[in-house]
Amino acid sequence: MSDVEKAALLCSDDDDDKIFDLSKNRSDPKINRLQNQVSDVIDGMKVNMEKVVERGQNLEALNERSENLSVSGDLFSKRARNMRKHMWLRTCRARMYLGITLGSILILIIFFFYRAFNGK
């Protein structure tokens, strides 16, 4: 609903008041009572329309926040996957370095023992 339509619905219009202007028949209490009831109904409808517009705005804001939350959740998931891959590669690299180090130490030990026992 556009702002113009909202303003047209919520603003009191003099034409509406002229339609219900029964000032020439003010002496009749039934007409006065009906006029008051009609005025009350019109006021109530204006209040209801204001509430509907306000609820619409609240729903739009809530929808926008939920979309932002969804985008944030997707971004978090992507970053978590990337972090998991990074940590897995880091762990593999550490294990590889440990294996190379232990293998080198084992080769050195074997080499020194071989030289020590098999001669000069």
C-alpha cells in the first residue's frame, strides 16, 4: 500500500463529513443518536486502519530482520566450513612435520648404530 493510499485512508475528509452532516435535522433525537454512532464507527475504523498500517510496517521490519539473520547464518556456516578445512590442513601439516622429524631421527639412529657396530 503506497503512502498516498495510507494518507487517503487515515486522513479525515471533509466530503465524508458533509455526507453525514444532518444539521438540518438536529432536533430529532434518533437522527442525533445515529449521527453519533456513525461518527463513532468512523473514528473506530480510522483507528483500526492506523493499527493495520502500523502492523504492516512492523511485519515489514520483522521480515527484513529475518532476511538479515538468514544471510548472517549462511555467512557463519560458510566461514565455519572454511575454518574446519583450514584446521584439518593445519593438523595434517603438523602430523607430516612430526612424521618427517621422527623418520629423520630414526634414520640417524640407525645410521649411527650401523656405523658403530659394523666398523670403521
